[in-house]
Amino acid sequence: MKRWLTEGFVLVIAGVVAFPLFWMVLSAFKPEDEIISADPVPWTTRPTLDSFTRALTVANFGRYFLNSVVVALIVVALSILISFLAATALTRFRFRSRTTLLIMLLVVQMVPVEALTVPLFFLMRSVGDSVPAFGLNHLGSLVLVHLAFSLPFAIWMLRGFVAAVPVELEEAATLDGASRFRFLWQVLFPLVAPGLVATSVLSFIHAWNDFLFAKTFIISAVENQTLPLALQVFVKPDQNDWGAIMAGSTLMTIPVLIFFMLVQRRLVSGLAGAVKG
């Protein structure tokens, strides 16, 4: 009986969480009159692809999509590399201010993103004066900002995975003639791969779904806008095109689902390892 109650409770929670996603996809296939109806129903007898057609025919939609992919993949690659090296250094080496640095990593995650948007805007503007590729209206500014927000959590999470690898394993590799660099990439890196996958998923989602930073830093360069900004075309003063908005949101969800499917096995073991750590 207790097990049934637990499973029932989990199903209810899952239903509540999944309902917005279901309604988004349903609205994407509904005709316009059903979407704006005063009595909405959780089904449709006249599914249509008109909303997807309007979403896909937005000017520069392909360019927006490519920009989002480029930013997300670069952020994932850099966050994996930097967080792995940083977590290894914080776990394997003893140095001054090590504890202070760890505390700072936690504090950074407590600061609201909105509170940092304006200071980051002025910072990116200053950076652009020296390195234009990382300034305002360039994708490099989005990469830097997303990387800065992804790294603290990634480093903190990977510390547990690195610490779980016995020091004796490194000593044995050293006795066998392996250099520190070889141990790092051929032994330690594969062992903490599940944790890297888990952090990469979070980094990908954060960069892919971002609207605030993209709207703030990409001001006038239309060619450098990302996919979430494309949905603004359907937000109108008189009446929003909710069908196209939902269709565009559904299309944005597909790459995330594909990414999840590719790394799901590693992701489950990675999250389990994080809980144990």
C-alpha cells in the first residue's frame, strides 16, 4: 500500500511537471481559433502544421538556429575542459586560499542572474574595446557569460567525482611510468566522464534556452541573434501569435531532447554519483 501511494504521488508530480510541455506541443498543432478560444480543451480534432510553417518561415531562422548551436556547443566544450582541470586542482592539490575559493564558488551561485545583468553589460562593453570578438553584438560575449555561470556549479559538482578516484590509482600509474598528464587524460578523465556529462547537460540547457543575456548583449547585430530571440517576431502589441510561439518553442525543445537521448546513460550514472558524493 505504501509503495502504491509513493508511486501515485510520483506520477502526480510528474504529470504536473509535464503538463506545460504537453500544452505547448498541443497548442503548436491547434488551429488558431482553438488556441484563442475562451473555452480551451486539452485536445484537438483538427491538427494542423500552420503554426510550424509560420515559425520556420521567419527571416534568418536558420541563422538564429546555427548561432544557438554554436554558442551552446562552445560553452559545453569549454565548461567540460575548464571544470575538469579546476576540479582536479582543487581536489588533488593543497594550496593557499583553497577553502576560500571553494566558498566563493558557492556564493557565486547564490547571486540572482538579474542582479548581474547590468554590471555584465558594462563589462562586456569594456571587453569589446580591447577584444571586439567578445564584446557587445558578438556571440563571444554570450559564450563568456554562459561559461562564467556554468563553471561554478560544474567545478563544485565534479569535485566529488575526482575525490572518489583513489589516490592509490594515481600512485600505481606513476609507478608504471605514466606522467601526470597521461594519468589525467587517459585514466582520470574517463573515470569522471559521467559527471562531465551531467554538467554538460546543464551547461547546454542554460546556453540554449537563454533569452535575457541574448537580448541584453546582442543589441543591433541581427545576424548574431539566437533562436529564443526569433520568437519575439510573434509577440505583437495587438495580439500575440501564440500558435507560432508554441511551435517555435517546440522546435527549440527538439535539440535538447536529442542531446538528452545521446547522453542519458551517462547522465543517470553521473547524477547518481553526484548524490553519493
